[in-house]
Amino acid sequence: MHDCPRCKVPLHGHEEFCPSCGTKQVVRKEFRDIRVPEAPPLNLVPFIVAFVILLGVGLLAAQSTWIGQLMTHGAPAEDPMDKMTMPQARQLIEQGLGQGLKQVGAPVKITYTADGKPATADVATPLNMTVDTTLQDPTAHKAIVDAIKPYMEKAEIPTLEMHDSKSRATWTYTVQLGAAKPAESDPFANPAPPGAHPGAAAAPAAEQPAQQQ
């Protein structure tokens, strides 16, 4: 042992600086080749594995929430029928009937009536539609009308009749239109019947048995 030449604190000979005054010391020869063992490096593998497991559990739990459904499947697709107007729906019905009958080589004549009187497609009231045609195969009417039935409620066409002059048959399709909405200026106008749901969807168009003419 020896003492620090400055503060006389006893030293062991391996100190590079005096622990008391900080004066630099001369390390003895027998201590110069001694290497202090370094601390082993930190093993990060357990922490990484734990993080991955927690992340996986969190993702599985999030899938049951609306956020998880949004991340997995994205935003729900918007139904184009919601923004469709009455004139657009009537135009789609006319186009669908015209194209369908043309593909089977049948003529098409479309007429409208409102309250039993002749009307045009631009009338802003419910209309009944009559389709006159001549079908080589009477069964072809079903696929043609099935393609346009979903638009009948939007088009405010409660009844569609198709007359086939060749088979002398008449097919009638009906749909129940939704309840009329009250005017915005009077929230109590046109009250819904007791027990009726104001947002209930209209019943799908139903086909009546063919009537022989």
C-alpha cells in the first residue's frame, strides 16, 4: 500500500485516480495488466419475443372490435340504391326491360297509369307500369323482370304488368311502397299506423300467377 502524495489517503496501487481528491496516480506494475471483466451484453431476445407475443394478442383482441373490423375489411361498401332517385330508378327499369326483351328478340312497349289515368314516367307520383311484348318463349319473362324488380320501390312503381300477346298471358308483379314521410314543416303530419315501423323496408316484388287473356 502507499499513500496519495497529495491527500495522504492510503491506496492499494491499482487506483488510477485517488478516490478522495481525484489526483491521478501511478498504477503499480503488477496491476497494469489486470483487466476488469466487462459486464456481459444484455440479451434482448426475451424482450423481443415478449413484445411479439403481446402484439399478437393485442391484434387478435382488436379484431373483435369495430376498429379491428375496419382494419381487416375496410369501410363498409356504400349501397348505390341509397342515393338513387325516383327518375333514375324508372330509367333503369325501362333500360333493363328494353335490353332484356331485345336479347330474346321481343318487342317492348311501356305505358304508365296513375290512378287509372294515362301518365308519363316523369310524373312525381306512384305509377303502375304495363309492358306489352311478344315472347317466343314465355318463360323468358322471369329473368328479364327479376333483373329490374329491386328498383320498383325506388321508382315508386307498386304494380308492373307484362302482357305477352303470343301466349296471351299476363304476369303481374307488385311491391308495397314504404310509408310516406311526414312533411318537414309539420312533424305530426301523416302519423304512422300503430305498431308500424317508420323505417321498415318495402316487401320484395311478388309475381302473381299468369292470367290467360
